[in-house]
Amino acid sequence: MQKVTRDILVNKAKELLANGTVDRVYGWKKGEFAYDVTPALFKSEKELDEFVFGDFCGANVSKYLVAESKKAGGKILVFLKPCDTYSLNQLTTEHRVDREKIYAVGIPCEGMLTGSALKDKVDSVLSVETEGDTVKVETLYDGVKTFPASDLLPDRCRNCKSKKHVTYDELIGEDGEVLDSGRFDEVEKLEKMTPDERFAFWQGELSRCIRCNACRDVCPACTCEKCVFDNPKSGLENKAAADSFEEKMFHIIRAFHVAGRCTDCGECSRVCPQHIPLHLLNRKFIKDMNTFYGEYQAGEVVGNRPPVVNYTKEDIEPSEAVKRGE
Amino acid sequence: MSVTNEEYRPLIVAFCCNWCSYAGADLAGNNRLAYPADVKIIRVPCSCRVNPAFILRAFQRGADGVIICGCHPGDCHYTSGNYYTRRRMALLFSMLDYLGIEKERTRVEWVSAAEGAKFAATMNDFCKTVAALGENKRLEDLRCKK
């Protein structure tokens, strides 16, 4: 499925390590299972033997650069898919990463499959291979099974917002275009429901939350060193035994804290072990900001000012804002 | 649980900006304008001091409605605070509506220090709206229930 192969990336990494442009590489290595690939740092040519690249490398490594770019040493080589470049730009805007210390190589992306979608379909996966648009899965008990790749694509890839790299030092392959995707379709569908239906929908989704905080930990916009959710006095730091309120408060606050800075990379939904469509909360904020305050894409340009830290004298009144969609 | 014949009274939390709305509430008092005692006023230095978490926390602790009162746009004591409030609350209220929470439970009103009558009228109206909705069931926290 992916147009670039592991070898192209490893050769590029070796070349840049050898000529001294960079002294470490952020990429992916094999995880516990065939479908779970984890971000990893490689410090030498030898370590690059463990470098992997494939259709499950969906992890956005730009957040790892926040900590890594603060460390001493030379530049860091990082391979970024188009949607990851938005996150890097946003982090540069917020002065969370030192862009000077990063050597970003843009790589094309054909959509990244998710392990969670695969696990929903089959058990005991031994190995996964993609040939063209077919995914071949070898399982322990059911033999070999095949699926169309589109079945394993997450919402963020089915409704990809952009194939264009907004920041890079070097590009492998050709740059794409910003796409006109249907990424707000699901949000619109929810908006058309009655409040009772919406409440039932979100109650069903959010009550599955186990408060593992994975959505916060993975989010490239969540880079506060002290997080409100870690405060033991907040009443929010862990899962409440009683249902209803606590998870709603957590998810509203989480989405609100990244409103205007969320680039819609969809990592929150990818890592959610309970398959909660968390990106629908973020997209609601993005959609609202687009309708109320004009089109805005976080991370598109370094230095852009998000709508929530800006204002005009003619802004919409809150009472008018909730009337929309009626 | 005991059964009582008491009339249901909503609990309203009003965040009032120190410079306009809080003085507006004072004026309402001085002018002997009545508004329900169900309104609990919390004074804040500026309406933009109100963190969205405050509103959610008020609901968690049993509020049935939350109203934020600030200076009229353009009149902020700190020049631009209420413009930020306006954006934040527009987004927050829209999100609460998206989650299926009754949108009548939240409101933003601009009340100046000279508008005692408007303050009383706003609170009367808001109390009536929230009382008609009844108890806040959708954002309640069972741990905080008495």
C-alpha cells in the first residue's frame, strides 16, 4: 500500500547519519504484534536494523520531538507523513520544539491501517501483509484471511484532510494537495439528531472510557508539563465509580484544551483502547471555529494565531452560536 | 429518600464580573428590584476569568443552570476580556449542546453597572427557564449528591 519502502527510509537515514547532518533518528520499530508498531529512537547505523516501516506506522512522532529536541546533541532526523507535518508546525508555533534541531523528511502516505480495526475482525494474528489494496492476515486458528485495506482504515485516513507537507527539509516522493474531504460529515450527522439522541449517543460512547489518559498522552497538542488531569485535587484524576458526569467533564475539558491547536491528526481515536470516536469532539470545535470565525487550519503556517486567543468586535454571541443547526 | 411537598427550586450559579454585572446586582438591590434567591452570585474579576471547567464544576456540584454576566462588549474594564469570554462560551455552549445537554441551562448576558433592572429581569427570566427544565440530570455527579 505505501509507496515508500523501509529500505528507502533506512538508506536515507544511514546517509544522513554518515555525513553528520543528524546524529539520531526518530522512526518506528516493531512492537509486540505484527500490527502494533511503536515510535522509537535510533542512535546508530547498527540500531537502524530494527527500523520498520509499513502500513501500521500511523503513530505521529512529532510529539516525541518535544522532549527530544530539548536534549543536547545534533539534529534529529524524523520521517513525517503529511498530517504529522501540521503537528510539527503547530508545536513550532507554540515554541514547544526547537525547529532548528529537527531535520524533517516528508514521506508520502497512502493511509495508515489501525491495529484496533484488525483486532475487531480477527483473533490471534501471526502476521500481516499488504499487497496492493488487499490485506492478508495469517492467524493462529483461522488460517489466512484477506480484507480490503479500506476496511482497516481509520476515519482520519478515509477522510484525509491533506496530502500536502506543510513543513519539511527534504521530501521523498512527490508532494500532494490539500484535499476537500468529508471530515465533518459525521459531526453534521450528529448535529442533525435531537438533543436526546445526541445525549444517548455520547453517553454510550463516553461511558466506555476507562480513563487511561492515552488520548491525552498521545496528543501532539497536549504538551503541558503540568496537566490538570494529574492534579489529585481536581476530582478528575481517575475514573469515577459512579457513571455519567466524570467522563463527560474529562472529554469536554480535553477537547477544549486543544481547541484551536488541534490539527485533526486523529491520534486520540487511534490509541483509544475502547474505540471511542474522540476525534468527533475535536472536529466539532474545528467546525464551529470555521463557521463562527472563518476557516482556520491549525499548523498550516508557523505563527498563526488560533481563533480562541483572538477576537473581533463583531463575533457571534454565545446565544446565537447554539441556535445554529436548528 | 423522603417525599416532601416542597416546591422545586432550581439552583442557579451566576458568575458576575466585578466591574459591571456585580455592580448591576448591587443596583438592583438598592432599587428594591426582586430576583429569586435561587441565584448564587460568584464575583469574578472579569468574565474571562471564568474557566470552562468552573461551569462544568458548578453543574457537577448540583447547579441546575449557570449564567455568566460581564460588561457589554467594548466596555471591558480590561479592554478585551469579554471578547475572549464571548468566543470561549460560544464554543463551550455549542459543545454542550452537541453532547445533548439542554442549551437553556447555560447563558451569557452583558449587564452594565447601570442596568439594575436588566439584571433583575435577566435573573427572573433565567430562573423561570431553568425551573421549567427541572433538575439537571445530564451533568449530575452522583458522588456529589446529598
